[in-house]
Amino acid sequence: MSETLLHPQPRTATRARAPSRILLAGVGCTALLLLAGWFMPRWLTFLLTMAASHGLVSLGIVLLMRGGVVSFGQGLVFAVGGYAAALAFARLGLTDAVGLALVGGLAAVLVAAPFAPLLSRYRGIFFAMLTLALSMVTYGILVKTEMLGGSDGFNMGRPTLFRQALPDALVGFVLYAVTVVFSAALALLARVYVDSTRGLVTLAVRENELRVEYLGGSVRHAMGINFVLAAFAGGSGGALTVMALGHIDPNFSYWTSSGEFVFVAILAGWQSVLAVFIASTVLEVVRSFSSLYFPNTWQLALGLFLLLVIRFLPRGIGSLWIGRVGLPPSGGQP
């Protein structure tokens, strides 16, 4: 009997060691990506930079999907973060890449936070259409605002890193490194969040809202927090994208941009944080090679690719390893 009672102790120890393993795995993968980036051609480092920055935006959608809603207006915070970083660079003289990424995320939070109490009341198509409406209103405002460049937008200069100017030969790699490290840090924080009590409450909201309320939880509070966190991830991704592109325009907030982020979120599934960045990379690779070899029908290739994924992996890329490495389908700790 005593051996039976002591049996749970190894599992408890495994749970205690799991965050350390995740942290070590994250640091190791990040270091490997940085080392590989040094030897990559410029076109590949740029492609992975775009994949990582766009993956951050889709990560926000995945956080919302865990609660049972999908945002079709993530282009709103994507554009706000990009414009905030570009304006801080041009008007305030803030040129540090890390600082600009944080400015983009905080600006997106400031814009999105007032709408969180309203949107947290809605589910399904109502939530999706309201977020899409906010994004398109932002697009219309940006197009008509001449001081922001109107429909053409405006260019952004080259950022610095810790007050050090970036040489021409290394600017692509440095921006790649900043984007990868920043994305990895937010991904690890997102993993900690989804495994926390608040993250598990979000899953409970997805399954049964009434039960959460009966147990003393606040569904609206949980969904509002998720919306604000999604805004920070989207704004940071927008700032990192603008720094890599060197240009910002209202199309960041257009519905097609939001659709691409939803595409990545569906491709990844809501069970895994890592799957979001894998899906974003897959999308960028498929889009790049499709537009190269099928310039007039590359959207068709993307659509067929998504249909195949939905047919054979209905729960997304993350379902390939969730449940096979000791993780339950919810994505929590064993």
C-alpha cells in the first residue's frame, strides 16, 4: 500500500521538471536558429524573419481560439503596432529594434483594451465580424490620413541595436536574430500562460461557459485578458515586420492580411504554441514558391494546401505531436 501511495511522486517530479525542459528546449532551438541564420542566404533569412513576425500575430489568434473564438481583425493590432514603431522611429527618435518592438506591442494594447469589455461578451460569428469591422474601420482611417502617408504609407529607416548602427552586410541577419529571439521569448511566455490556471480556465470556457461561471470564474474577464494579450503579440509582430520591410501602409490592416493570420492559426491548430511558427514558416515557403512557379494561380495552390491539411489534419499541425509525447489533447502538462 505504501508503494502505491508513493507512486504519484515521480509524476509530480516530472511536472516540476517539465518547465525546465521546455525552457532548455526553447533556448536550444533559438540558439540553433541563430547559428543556422549566419550561414543562410539573405532571401532565406528574410523569409524566416517574416515567418517569425507573422507567427507572433497568429499566436494571438491561437490564444483566442483556445477560448472558442477567432479574430478576423488581427490586422488592426498588426497595423497599429507597425505604425507606432514607424512613427516612434521618425518622430520620437527611438531607433532601438527591441524598444520599437515593445512600443508596437504596447500601442496595440492601448488601442485594443477599450474594446475588450465589449468583445468579451460575444462569441462565434459575432466576435469574428466585430473584430473584422474594427480592422476595416482602421484601414479606412489610415487610407484617408495624409499625415500618415495615405494609401501609399511611408518608409522607415534602418533601426539600431543597443545604440549600435547596423552595417549593410549584417542588417538582415541582425533583424532576423532580433525577431527570432523576441518571438521565442513571447512563445515561451505564451506556453507558461496556457499551462497556468488562467490558461486552463480559457479551455474550460471553450467547453462550458456556464460551468465556469457556476464555479466562480469570470468568462468575460478571461476572454478580455486573452484579447489584450493577443493585441500585444499582434502589435509586436507588426513592429518587427515593419523593421524588416522598411515600409508601412494601410494594407497591414486590410481584411486579406487578417485572413492570412487566420489561415496560419487554422493550419497550426490551438493545441501547440510551437505549431504556430511552424505553420507560419510553411505558409511563407508555400506562398514564395507558388508565386515563383505559378505567379497567376498561387492563391489556388495555397487554398488546395489548406484543404489538404484540413482533410488529413483537422486539428492542425500541432496534433502531430500533442498526445504522443506525454501531452494531453488540451496542450497542458502531463
